[in-house]
Amino acid sequence: MPQNQSGTGITRRRMIGVTGAGVATTLLAGCGSGGTAETDSDGGTEESTDSGGGSGEQALMWEYGFPNTQGVEPVWRNTFEAKYEELAGEELTISRFAYEDLRQKFLTGARTGDPDAIEGTLSHFSEYLAAGHLAQLDDLANELDYFDGYIDNAIDAMRYQGDLYALPYEGNARAFFVRQDILDELGQDIPETVSDFHEVGRMINEEYDDVVAYHNCTKDGSVRAFQEFMSHIYQHTDNMYVPEGDSWSLNVEAETIGQVFDNWYYQMYAVDNPVADPDDLGTGWQTNDPGYINGNYAFIEGGTWIRNWTSGENINDSDTAQDILDNKTQIAHFPRGEGASKGTFLEIKPVMANAHSDQLEKAKTAVQAYTHPDVLSEGMAQDPEASGSAMTPVHEDVESTIDSENWEALTEIFETGRALAQVTWGPVREEFYTYMQQVAYGETDPYDAGEQFHSALQDLESEI
Amino acid sequence: MSTQSAGLSRYGEEFKTFLSETWLGYVMVIPATLILAVIIGYPILRGIQLAFYEASLLNPEQMQYIGLENFLRLLEDTTFQGALWRTILLTGIVVSLQYLLGLGLALVLREKVPGVEIFRSLSMVTWVIPVIVMVIIFRFLVQNGFGPVNIILGNLGMETSYWFGQRGPAFILVIIMHVWRNVPFYAIALLAGMTAIPKEQYEAARLDGAGALQRFRYVTLPQISTVSMIMIILHVTFTFKNFDIVYLSTGGGPLGSTEVLATYVYKQAFEQYALGYGASIGVVMLIIMLVFTVVYVQYESAE
Amino acid sequence: MANTDDASTGVVQRIDAWLDEDMSVRRAGIVYVVLGLYFAFLLLPIVYMLLASFTSQDFLFSPELIPSLSDLTINNYVSVLTIGEFQRYFVNSTIIAVATTALVLTVGILAGYSMSRFEYPGRRGLLYAFLSTQMLPIVLILIPFFLLMYDLNLIDSHLGIVVAHSVIGIPLGTWLLKGYIDDIPESLDEAAMMDGGSRFDVLVRIIIPLSMPGIAVAGFYTFILSWNDFLLVSILSQTEATRTLPFGLQLFQAQNAVAWNLLITAAIITMVPVVLLFALAQKWVVEGLASGGMKGM
């Protein structure tokens, strides 16, 4: 990365800012709409002009973790707020943003010091880290007597070059959702190899008019599509990139990528007798999850959140959905291709503190409260709207909420999960969509696409 | 002001009027100008400046001047060129359809048939739906299996598919969404323009023996030419830089078949972290739009 | 002016003759058919939305076209309307959209009048400059814009959002108003000034009343723009206190799930005031001007 000066830029910006503020205020006051200014005294604007005093202002936290069903008591959120109050002796402001907005806003504006704490995903974590927005949390961890209780691969994902920059609160691994009832009717076992899966899938497509064997996400830009792809990469390697000196080194063969493309995209959509439905090409999770829950698909790749789809008034109150998830679904490891072993994409959700916050102590307290085992077991696990979130907890003091033996395999699958390395994944994802769609739409031979994607990934080694 | 001697010549008086008139003109335009200059002019200048730098989203404070390198890269970037062509094509098709359909709608809404007020009131309804909701609706309509469009096609024995996932149809759907959303606004603006035409002009034309089509061509069209021009430029700009309709519906896919400049810029800035390169694409967009606007406005006023 | 040397004149006159003939009934018939076609295209997706807002999610995911009576429910409306945050967003949206419209119309009428009636150097260039501010995708200027608003202390405040929305509304509003003002004969100005009126009197007594349709269009345009904006609010809003409805639709979306029926219901509720407002505005403008407006002069 080029190093250059920008100090002048900031000064100029401030200058214009100051003159501009006067102008704008005068103008607006003169134009009769200044009245609105009086209504906006709350929020984070006031303290941000203090020169970093860290005064008595409430901390601000952005998150997207709490469930959001309306009209139901938010058990988890309440527990969190109570815990924060207990630790900090005051309240905090929580603001909810969808991940996409959260990421965009934080990358744009974290330097202003707001928000103080932020919840997110692992790929956000790598980006915030690379941008220098995250405060180190080792001193906080040292104060926590329960710190050792977090599971190892969750904590590992929160570290960068040995230092801790986040604490985990939720973990889930991608798993194979299987319609056991359909397999039973056909007298088939859960497929363990990809070729068995293709065979069973084609059988289902032949025998059933209203069920398609499989669906996965192929929409351009779909985060879920990338995660599904990574699940299959993790069946072959522990990490797509491994650190090498100051840079990253690609740790997967072109042949392997080609095989994953072949098994999970080419055979699914592009061949003459496809396992999935080519008419579903270009869809994302909005088709995937409801499709499975409504009985349209026999297999999908999913996670614990699917359990939440039937609870509350939120999504689907039909008996069909309940029946499919309670009685007909069996959770299993993904079928494995040649040379593959058990492995899957592991999602660990981090909570982080803004390095630019002018009240870092409160920010850390928010991180502490959000990830506190008490909050996880008394809040998350007890919240009927989040019953999926605590199925595979990240702390040993929290009991799993799995209550059906069909779902028990999740615990074991969770242990085979690999978390994303601290790579800035944006450019990798962009390349992925291009080659994945080329394969799924039958434009490019999967192994050729594997070659090309592989060399694109190599080119990215120094950039990410 | 009154210190000027009364003995000034006629020219002096005129000069004074000119001065005060000009002064008044400036004063009235200043509030709008200042707000724009401060709130958006400055960020735009910074944005243009970025086009000559290499800058990363992850570290925007550290930027390096690289001259025209970003622009030279554009010359070799086939994805950019594809997106540029597609954006121009999309804009051309969308705005032509919108204008023709909008004009047609304005003409029928002008007719004084019983109940036309209801149609007028309802007409803007597509325009006020948040884009995200419009996209959700359209995605639902063409959903494979349970989308109404596919249910109907299926019953007719025709091919069904998730149409946003098919290369040609995805582009057509993007066009349809643009048209569906904005036609009413054209209609209302043109209708307002037509309403302002004095009835006497129609009477005069009628007395001259002009029929309905001739009256439309020689009275209506010239009188709404300014509004037409404004609507066209407004929507050319809107369509050319539109991001959310494409991004939310197809993300630019499948296989890049709906990738437009705005989605490409977004991906450059927020996925590739290439702020400088993204900005250079923005500058190209700005130049194209400015040239279009200037040429079009000159052409219209020359007429 | 009505005479042409077009070869098509013959055809044109034939069609005209036919149109002018027995009029009313026949013409009205054609108008209704055309209206029918337009509104089928425009309204079918909306009808589908309305249906969806009165059914449970199950219907949406079923391969049925028409819901059965037992699918119908008003639960969605009850749920959405009783959400505290939703009511708050509604208030925020209203305050912001009204203030933005007032601001844009005020500065827009002044600027439009100035550009239409005054001669001064740089007038045309200024208009281009106004318009050019709309030609860059906002994502590109996001960071400098955010930092500027931060320096102006306009983050997470209603005022900040109003100013930001105005910036989008002013160029087009000004231009639109200038266009309508251009269409007002200058002889009216001159007549008023002969009577001893100042420029300001002309503005208040002639320009504003006569450009009402334009003001209504520009005002409505600005209102909608502000009411529907997502991006700028998403940049400037840091807490619940400044959220507006489109941004608030996130209430119905979670990480991996969307409550489609509530989302669509909320969208419909979001639309209702705007449709009502437009119904009022258009009646006042289109009907009012044609009859009363012109007599005022």
C-alpha cells in the first residue's frame, strides 16, 4: 500500500467545515425550517464535538444480532441491557442496522468515534481490522474469569497476529439439511459422498413432481453463496489462505476448486440431468430457506437460524413448516467429494470496540456484556425468537438449545467448522461470483473455471 | 446609492438599473447556490480529486497521486466497457419508453371523462413505493414455483423460470421496473405543463382548421417542450446513475448481464476497496452526463 | 403555423375528421380503454401487494394465485400499526419531508425566478452547475460527504437529513420551476411593474400564483424524494431518533429472514399518506388552475 501524506487534507476539511457550518446554519434559520433543529438534540452529535473528553455521554452500540420480531418481549436484548447497566452503572443506546448498512457506515465513519461498540460478522471483522478501526481487547480478556470458557476455534477467529480484537457471542456451522422422510420413502441412506448425493438427487427429481432435490444460492453478490462455496472448500483445506510473512499465501489447489465447482454448481445446474432446478438460477437465500421450509427442496445447506423460522408470528405459522423442521429434517455432514473430509464454513459472530471511541472503557463494557455467558444463557438461549442462536454456543457455560435428536448432529458438525481467516474478503468474493456463475450457467467448464479462479486468487495474495 | 449625482445621463440610469437588477438576481440565486456548493459541491470536488489518486476504502487518509493511471486502466477494463455500453443502452430504452408512455398517459388523463380524477389520484402510486419494496414485489412476481407470473405462465403451458436469473429476461425486468416506476411522474409533469397552455391557443388553432393531431403537434408539443426536456434530462440522469434497482434485484448478474456503471462503481469502492478507481469511473459518468445535458439543452433552445 | 407540407397531412386530417366527429361517447370509450391498459400495468403489482398485506405469509409461498377467504386477515395491519418505532419513524419522515419541501420550494422559487427573469453573467453556467451535482453516484462521494456533515455537526439530526435531501431536491426543483416560470409571458411582469410593483411584488402576485402547477409538481417531487430516500438517511442516521420509514422497513428484516407480509403492509402504510397528499395536490392544481387560476390575472 502506498504511504502518503494526508494531514493537509484533514486541515482543509476542518476549515471548510467551520465556515460551512456558519453559512448553512444562517441560511436554514433564515429559511424558516430551522425549527427542526430543536427536535434533534438527542443522539450522538453533541458529544462528538467535544474534543475527546469521554464525558458522561451514553455509549452507542450498533448491532444486528438480536432477533427482531415485533410484539414479543425481547428477552435477549433486555438481558443484555440489564447486564450492561450492572457493569457500567448506566444505560447505553442501541441502534439496529442491517449488516450491509452497518459495514458501509462503519467503514465510512468509524473515525469519528461513533459508534463505540459494534457487532458484526467475521468478514466485517477482517475489514475493520485492516482499516485500523478495532481496539485491542487483551486487557479486557485478562479481567474476565470466564474467558477460558469460550471455545478455542471461536477465540482463534477473534485474534490477529496473537492479539485479541473481538469477543464471540454466537457460532453456527453450515450443515446439510436432509428430508429424511423422502429418503425413507425411497429406501435411501443419507448420502455421504457427492456422487451418491447426485444419484439420490436425480432419483428424487424423477420420483417427485413437486420436490426438487437441491437448491443453493447462485445470485451475484449473495453473501450466502460465498459461504456455501467456502463450506466445500473447507472440506478440502483448513484455510483458503494461510499467513506467510506479512502476506497471505493461497492454500488450495486449482484442481480442488474445479472439483467443488463441478460437484456443487456444474452438476447441479448445467448438465443435462441436473440435480437442482436450473429455473432457480440466480436466486439467493430468500428462495433457499422458505423453499426448504415449504417442502420444495429435499436438501439445502443451512444453519441454526432456520430453526427460528417457525417460531413466533415472524415468518411462517403453518403446520407444514413446523412438521418439516420438527419431524422430517435430519441434520448431517455435507457429502464429500474425492479427497475431501468433514469440514464446513463456521460462522462466528464477533463483538468489537471502536478504536477511535472517546469512551473506550464503555465500549469494552458493551463488548463484555454482549458476549457475557450470563447474557448468552439467560438471554439468547431463553429468547423464543432466537432458539436457533444458542444451539451451538460459543461458551462452555451456555447449554445448547438443541431439543430434538434430528438436530443433534449440529454439535459435531460445529466442531468440524473452520472460521474465515482475517483476510479482507471483498475482492475474493467478487472473483468468486464471476466464476461460479460461469460454471452454474454452463458457460465454462468447471475445471477451467477452477484454473482461472485459482490464478485470480493467487494474484490477490498481496492485496488482501 | 443616492450619492450618485442626479445629472447622470440616460446611460447612467440604465447602468444603475442593470446593476440593481443583476444584484437582485444574484441575491435570489444565492441561497440555493450556497447550500449546493457547501453540502454537495465540496464532496464532489473531493470525489473528482480522488480519481487521480490511488486510495483504499480501508485507509482513505493515505492516498497517493497517480495522475491519469486510473483512467488508462479503464481503457483496458472490459467489464467497465461492458457496463458502460449496457448503461447507455438501458438509459436509452428506458427513457424513450418512459417518455412515450408518460405522454400517452398525460393525454388520456387530460380528457374530461367521468372518473378521471380517480385515475389521476391513483396514477402516482407506483412512484411512491420505496425501491426496496418494488424490487421485493417484482422478485416475488417472477419467483419460480409460487410467483404469480409463473403460475399464470404455467397454467398457459408456457415456460416458467425465475426470470431475474435468466440473462435476457433479467435485463428486460430491470427496464420494466424503471418504466413502471417513473411513467406516472412524466405523465403528471406533462399534464401540469399542458394545463398551463391557454385555451385561447387551441381555439385559435381550431379556427385555423387544425385537427386534433395538428393541435397536439403545433400547440401542445411546443408548449410542453421545456417540461419534456427537464423530465428527459432528469430521468436520463436518474437511470444512468441508478444503483439500487439493479443491485437489489440481480446484483449485476447473472453473468454480468445487468451490470451497470453504478453497480460496478459500488463494487469497486466497497468490495475491491478501490476508491480512486471507482472515482475515475464516476468522473467518466459525470462527463458523459454533462456533455449530454449541455448538447441537449443547446439543441432544444436552438429550436 | 398549422400548415405543413408533410406527406402525412392527408392521413392526419382523416384521423382528425374521425376523432372530431361524434366525439364524447366514442372518444370516452377510447380513453377508458387506454386508461384501463395503463392501470392494469401499473396497478397489478400493487393489487398483489394489497392482497399480500391482507394474508398470512403462507399464502405468499403457496402456488395459489388468489387467496381463499380464510386466508384473509387484518393482523398484519394491527401488528405494524402498534409498533412504537414504526410510529416514530412515521413522525420523523413527516417532519423531514415537510421541512425539505419547504426549504427546496423557498430557495427553488427564488433561484428559478432569478434564472428565468434576470440577465447576469454566468446564469446558464450556474444552472449546469446545479444539475451537475446530481450526476455523480452518491456512493462515490460518500466518505467526503459524511466527513463534511460530521464537521458541520449535522450527523444524526433531522436538520442534517433535511439539508441533505434539499441538496438532491434543489437542482431539479429549481430547474422545474424555472421551466414553468419561463412559460409565463413576461408581458405580465412588465404590466405589473408599470403599475409600480417591485420585482418582489411580481414574484408574489404573478409568478407564484401562475406557476402553481409547477410548484405543486416540484413540491411533490421533493416530498417524495425525501419521503422515499434510503441512502442519505442510512448515511446520516446513527440512532433510532432520526430514522425514517424506508430505512425503518428494516424492522421487518432480520439476518436470515424477512417478514414479507409485515414488510409489504408497512410499505403500503408508508404509501397511503403520499397517495392522499397527491390526490389533494393534483385536484387543486389540475382542476383549480384550469378554471380559476388564469382568471386571477
